[in-house]
Amino acid sequence: MREKILQVKTFGSFSMIYDGKSLFGRKVGETQFASMMQMLIHEREKGVSRDRLEQELFGEREVENVHHALQSVIYNAKKRLEKAGLPDVNYIEIRNGVVYWNDEIKVQEDATEFDQIYNRIKHEKNPDKKIKDLEKIFEIYTGEFLVKRQSVIWVAIEARRYEDMFRECVEEAAGLYLEKQNYTQLEHLGVYASNIEPFSDWEALTMEAMVALGRYEEATDLYAETAERYFEERGLKPSKRLLDSLNQLGNQVMHSYDVLDNIQHNLEEKGIQKGAYLCSYPTFRGIYHHLARMLERSGQSIYLMLCTIVDSKGRPMKEGAMLEGLAKRLEESICTSIRNSDVVNHYSKGQYLVLLINTTREDCAVIQKRINYKFLTDRQRTGVRYYVNSVVYEKDL
């Protein structure tokens, strides 16, 4: 006969299942029963001091007799566990001021399994065995630890610990896949890690795998989609890790042989928009590097201008419902106030970078007035603050 085990899931979502049935029904509430069970199950080896458990359950609330209140919670929990079909034993015991889960009821907790496998990985020398254990970790870790209770101190500490171990495991697995040139698994790892921990640059692993597999166009599309999503949802510009992946992509792309006319046709800008050249940050950065190099021989003057949206008190606007609309209007004002040859990048939620080519500092002031004329309205309380630097080429000695 199969031994019945209490299965406890803490990663991604919380559940407790015994003999195929949930102890919480369809919905897990933020109840004293759930809070107590989470703590007792997770720390079942050493137990939880009665004082700590009382603090967890009752906090600063005024309870006439806190020991009696804890006994009531434990009594109700026992009734609930018995009703759920668990064997009739003394599920929760108090010994010498410490509360324990009765080990007569066998428990399988995903977090405990994670710790056991992680410790095994740290001492494993065989790469093949290590990979198998790392892949088990990835099956177990389906999201943050007790994600809905991270306002609780002990939960937040554990969640951070597991998050750090998860990142370490991803990096180690990526290194092993690269050593074995197992780029398909590296791609799967990048996709998995990006879903589990968004906005953490794990897309770089997927890009690296795609490049190694010769899928350059897919890697380029992934970079563009990732950079846009990071910026739109979090206001983040591409990290060094993503930029390094893009550079690696550029260094490895090899096209099939072609004639010059076809190559030139593919290089030409499609659907040219009127106004300045609006581009992504990596493209802007590449243009900046190129123009800075040209200065040595061309003698042109180039200026870098930063346009920052400010509120009525002159403070930079970084968040808020109005900012998206203001940024769009500023973008249109900038692009229609400068030449087609100038370059623009939406740097952060409320900031734009502009490369003004073959111009003077006096011209910069004129351009700012043009932008203000188009951007500002009669009753508008927000404005734009401008910073201008000359672009200088500094070559290594």
C-alpha cells in the first residue's frame, strides 16, 4: 500500500495536499492556520519557539491570554487536519517551550528538497551528475518562496536566500551547458529563467544560445523585444550583459555570399519617417562611437543634449500617469525641431538623448526654443530641462 504523504508546495504558489485533496479547498486564505502550518512545516526539524509562533500569529494585537489563544489555534488546526483525512495523531506538539510538527505524519516540502539538492550540488564533482541535480532544482523552483507572504520577515529572508541560490544554479548550469556546447539546453534554461525571474537579464542566455546555433535573426528580434519590454514596463535601459550579447551577435553574424546591389538594398532604411532618426539605445551608442571617431578628421562640432521632463517645481518626473503622454509629445517636439541627420533616443521614461551634428552651442539654444514652442501649452505646468555637452574624441595613447 502506497504511503500517504503531506505534500507542501511553497514556490510560486502555496498548497498543502494529502491523499490527493487540498487542505484549503479551492482558495488559500491568509489565515492563522495557513501561517502556522507554513512555519511549522518549513522549520519542522528544529521546531519553532512558542514565543516566536505567538508573535507570528498575533503580532501586536491585544490578546488577553496569548498562550491560551495559541492553544485554541492548535486545537482548531488539529480538528481541521483530522477532517482532511490525516491519521488521528497529535499533529502539533509543544515540548520545552518549542512547537513541533509530529514526524509521524510524513511531509514532502519542495523547499526542503531544494535545500537538499543544492547542498549535494555544492559537493558534486561529476559534471553530468551535477547537471541532473541542477535540472531537478529547476523543476522544483517554479517561483518565489511564499510569494504572497513576503511582508512577513522570516518569509522575506527565506525568499531572498532561495532567490540567491536559484541565480547561482542558473549561472552554474549555463556554464556547464556552454562547456558541453549543449546550446539547445542553454536556450531552454534562458527561457525558463526569464519566466521565473523577469527583468533579470536571463534573456542574454537565450540570445547566446541562438547565436551559437546560427539563428542570428531570432537573436536580434529577441534583443529588440527584450530592450523594448524592459524600457516600457520598468523604464530600464539595456544592461551591460544584454549589450555584450548584442555585440557577440554582431561579431558572429555571417551572411551568405551576395552581390553589392542586394546588400545595399537590404541596408537601406525602410519606411523613412520625417524628422530626426529615432533609434534604440544600442544603435544610438554605436552612432555616438562612430561620430566621435570622425571628429578627429572632419572638424565637425557635435553636441549631445539631454532633455528631461520636469514638474512645476523643476523636479525630474520619473513616474506618474501623465508622464507617458508628456514623453510622447516631447518625442514629437524633438523629432520635428531638428534635422533628419540628427539622432534621438528615448533614454528613460522622462528623458531623451539627442545627437546634434555639425552644429554650434548657439544653435543648441535655438533648438531648445523650438522644442519648447511645440511642447509647452498655455496652461502647462510641466517643462523641459536641457543639458548640453560637446562630443570629444579621446583615443588611447
